[in-house]
Amino acid sequence: MPPSSGTSDSDAPRPARPTGWEPRDPTLSTPPSRKPKRRPRRPLRTLFGLLLLGTLLLVGAFAAGYLLVEIPPANSAALAQSNVYLYRDGSTLARDGEVNRENIRLDRVPLIVRQAVLAAEDRDFHTSRAVDPKAMVRAAWNTVTGKGRQSGSTITQQYVKNYYLGQEQTLTRKAKEFFIAIKLGREKSKEDILQGYLNTSYFGRNAYGLQAAARAYYGKDVEDLDTAEGAYLASVLKAPSAYDVTTHPENRAKAVARWNYVLDGMVTEGWLSRADRAATRFPTPQTARPATGLSGQRGYLVQAVEEYLTEHGIVDEKTLAGGGFRITTTLEPTKQDALVQAVEARVMSKLDPANAPADRYVRVGAAAIDPASGKVLALYGGVDYTQQYVNNATRRDYQVGSTFKPFVFTAAVQSGAQTQQGEPITPYTVYDGSNRRPVEGWNGTPYDPANEDDESYGEIAVGAATDLSVNAVYAQMAVDVGPGHVRRTAVDLGLPGSTPDLTASPSIALGAATASVLDMATAYATLAAHGRHGGYSLVEGVSRDGQEMAVPTPASRQAVSREAADTTTAVLRSVIETGTGTAAQAVGRPAAGKTGTAEDDKAAWFAGYTPELATVVALMGQDPESGRQEPLYGALGQPRINGGGTPAEIWAQFTREALAGTTPRDFELQLMPGAEEPPPVPPAPDAPDAADAAAASAAPDASGAPDTSAAPDASNAPDASTVPEASVAPEAPEESYELGEAGPGAASRGPRPPRGTPGQ
């Protein structure tokens, strides 16, 4: 054994480790593997992060939406309003425009009605924010789960939808509604928002806004609604059509339940006492009426009122078209109905176009005015505005005929005119009434008018010539007075200066001018008012959004002297008593008037008045297809239509009904000198008996009327010198007035001679 070196095996040097990996000994067991430790999950941190991210996104979206969504201008549908036209007594005449809406101020809505709306729609309106997210989520959940579609919108959101947006059900619209409501809640007061909501909400029956709803359901203004009615209107907001108990009686139980819900809510909120709640009864609304728009006479009346507003500078046409006006007219419903009924009875019910072709041409226009105020009380424009758009009461394209003659006589008295022979013109002045007699003293084109039916009357007094409407006499009188002065007198009485064919020539006396029915009624009203004229009025008040607008009142003035107007009235009384207007006696009270016929019988007129009412009626002939004026021969089963026939009958029936129940009044007339009695006839020296007979025939009898034997035809015409009795009033101081140009026979206007005693 080799000697020991003195060292152990453990001390012996180890062989060097090979540079590569040493192969693993397969005999050795495999040591257990060590897995790497995983980090513990942190779900709360993740959830928090997600919530934070979502919150940031929501805040960002809200901020972006709030900044990007601006309050837009109101939509056109929300701004659209109708103009409301009212009769003089406040009842509704008509509404124009497609949208039945009339905006009102909140202070017009009774507090109890406002509270009823809040009880139905948003009880926390005054204390809550503009939007209610909880209600929106709840409504969405109920909609998704089939519990019924709900809006979850506050009154502010509903107002935004109605006024700024629309009714479409989209997420985009809902998002805009949300942001606009928030902004609106910061910029507007609760009162402004509630007012806007009440004016834009739909209540059914084509009624937008609470005022329109009050009229549609209860026929009254919003100020007059009581608690029960207000609660019902608040109820129908949820389902306007379904809860209309007159249109859908099968839903009455649901409507009443909703009404009870509103009232109970008012009690809960302390707005209604339990005692008042118990005493409240369901207010069944009036039956729904179909929308009539401007049919019948309504369209004509609205058209006339609109023309009055624009022509008098009260409202310009563009502004009026914007709607929202509440216009109270001077028209009275009872008189309006009476006029329509008179036309229906005397004309419309008798038309038979199938058997009488001329009946197709018949048109009727009429106007009635209060002489004391100039207010238009009734108008008739045609058969139906939706069938015939031209307003026969205001059109200016038919000759007025002999209804113009009284203006010539008024001008004669006004100017103190004389005949060519130097005689003053009075009701007793004698003219030559021969047919086709050329006028004298006229330097223009020779003029020789024909009388009706080419009748010659010889010497005839002015009174009788008026009764018989003798053209030859009045053409000469126009020259004696001066055509220029006649024209100015007609304008002073009320005809517009722009009236077509109102020319200063002898033909002016025969009524070639084409004034409207309303124009002529205005002029005749001036005669009835003893010569005072202030223009006619169709409007008493105009307001918009509760603000009253100024409506000028025409200043009254003495257009012609009282003597001129009253003497004309005295002559026109004879026309009804014994002349061509005897059909008007059916009025049953003192009246004056004049008949007229246009050239070729294309129109027939009657213009008349009592002390209380001046009315003009005209029948016109017009082809409904071509629009051409046509004669009325054969219409209404008559050979010809004249002013003393159907027009006078309409006038009498209307005036009688319009004044029914009032005490008849007589005219209080102040006549011109020489009009109270006929002038004495000088005796002929070589024939005393004849002179006595002539004087006897000319002197008035006990009734104040001369003998009628001097008339050309005593059976059909009155005496030429007949002037009706008149009660003579004390003379009033004469006001100044402008005189027109005098004609060749006119006397200079000097001091008035002393008034003679009546009967002398």
C-alpha cells in the first residue's frame, strides 16, 4: 500500500469542471420543480377603474353635449297662431290660419287651473330641476318591460319638445331635449316655462294651447274656467283624443278616473280643500264641432276686417299674417244672422238655375251701419266664401245707378244752387223731364240721357223726379250744381275719392260710379246722421299676446250742412211712401230710401235708412265661370230685377228684424228754406179761375202733402210736389264746411235767409 501522503481524500484536488453542461446522471432522482409565484388578482381595483373610466366618459359626454347643444330657435309649428275674430259681444266669429292657437300670458290663467295642470303632469315643478333622471330611467324600464310607454319628462322637457324640437321618438331628439332642458332651466324662470308649456301643448280638437282648448271644449275664455273644467283639460293632456268624452263616450270611465286623479293630487298638494273636492262634479264638455274655417259668411267678414286693419294702418299685412291677433269687430251676431236670413228667404231659397239660367248669375251684397257711430253692424258678402271668393259687400265694379241721385240733390242744397233760369233748387223746383232732353249750360260733349223705358215726364218737380228716378232732371241738376261739386259732396258723404268712374261730368248723376255696397252704406249713414260723417268702423279692439293696440276712432265732422242732409231725407221718405221704393214700407217704421238700377240691368240696388240703421242691398249679375257681368233678366222668375223689388224686400225684412223690440223713431229734420211748403203759384190775370184752381192744387192739404193730380200718372207715380211730413227740430248752429265748385246755374253762397214758419 503506498505510503500515506498525510492528506485525506477530501483534501485531494478536484478535477476541473468541463466548460459545457455536464450530462445529468439518469440514476439520480428528479428534484421537484419549483413553480413561479403568481400575483394575486385585485377585482375591486379593476371595477373601480372601469367605473372611473365610465364616469369620465359620462362627464366628458355631458360636458361635450352641454357645450355643443345650443338652445335652437323655436320651430315654426310652435310659433304658428291663428288670428281670432270676435263679434262685438265677444263671441267667436272666426279663426284664420291652419293652427288653432292663441298664445296668452300666464296671469290670464286662473291659479287653480295652473295647479290642476301641475297635479296632472309635474307636481314638483316649482321645486324640482329641469330634468329628472330617475323618472327617465323608471319610464324607460317600464317601457322595456311592457308596463306601458311613459315619457318620464318634466314640464320643462315637454316644453322643449313642443317649442324647440318635435315629436319624433329618437335617441338623438331625447338627448337634445335633455341638454336644452338643463340650459333652459337655468336661463328662464319657472313662470316663463309654464306659460310656454300651456301655450304649446296639444289638447285635442285641433286646439293648441290652453286658450284654444277652453274655447273648443267649453266655449269660453281661459279666464272663465272653473276648477272642474281646468282639471278636465289637464286630464286630456295625457291622451287628448282618447279622453274626449263626447267624441269617444266609450272612454268616459277612463277620462273620469284621470280627472279624479288630478283632483286628488290637488288635495294632496294642498291646492284644493277636501270640501271643495267633494262638491266638484264632472264637467261634461260641449259637443265637438267640425272645423268650419272661413266657410259661409265668415270668410267675407274676415276679409273685410283685414282690409280695414291694413288700409287704416292699424296692422300691416305681413304682421297680420303672422297670427296671434285677437280682433274684436263692430259686427253684431243677431243683426248678422238677420241679414243672412233675409237674403236666404228673398233670394237663395228661390234660385233655380236648372230651369232659369239667369239664376246662375245672381250675386248679393249688403252692408248695415249705425248712423250715430259709423260702426258696421252686419255684412253679406256672398253665398259662401269657399265657393265664391269675391266679397260682394266691398267690391267696386258695379254701377250704383240711381242710388247716387240723392247726392246730387244734397250738393244742390249745400251750395244754394239755382236752375239755369235762376230758380233755387228745392224739392218743389220744376224741371223738364222729357226723355233725351239735352242738358243746358254744359260746355263739354253734348249729353242727352234717356229715362228708364224712354218715358217722358214733361215738367216735373224735383220731389216727384226723385220718386220716379227721372234721369233727365238729375243730369240737368248736376250741371246746375256743378259736376265737380257733386263729386266732392259724394266724397264728403263717404265715397272714396278713388271710386272708379266717379267723374265730374253730367253722367255722374246717373250713378256710373262703381262704389261698393259698404261705401254707399257709409254715405247714406251720413245722411241719416244729419250730415255728420266720421267714416265707417269695423274694428273695436285689437290685442296680441295680451297687449292692447291702438285703434284710431274716426273723427266726426259735419260733412254737409244739416239742412242739406235733412232735406234730402225728406225727399227720400217720399220714395218709400209713394215712389219706386214702396216695397220697403214693410219695415213698419219711418224710413227713407232710394232705388237704383245699373246699365243693362246688371245690378239692382236699394239704399235706405231709419234714424237707427242705414243699410244698402245690391243684386249683381256675374257669370260664375267667365266672371263677366251679366244682365239679370229672368232671374228669380221675374222679367227684370229692379231696386224696388227684391233688394227693397231684403232691406225691409232685415231692418224690421234687426230693430225688432225697439221703439220706432221719427226723423227730426231741419229743412232748407222753401222745403216746408211749395211756392205760391202766381195768378194769371186773364184767367182767375184757372189761377185759383192751380193755387188750390199746389197748396198742401191738411196732411201737409199737395194734391197728387199734378203727377204724370197718378196711378203709378206720386205728385211731383209731394214732400213727406217731417218733425222739425230746433235749428242747430251750422258748422263750417267746404263748398265745391258751383255750376253754371249755382247762386253764390250768401247769408242764409231767415227760416220761415212751417206751413207758411
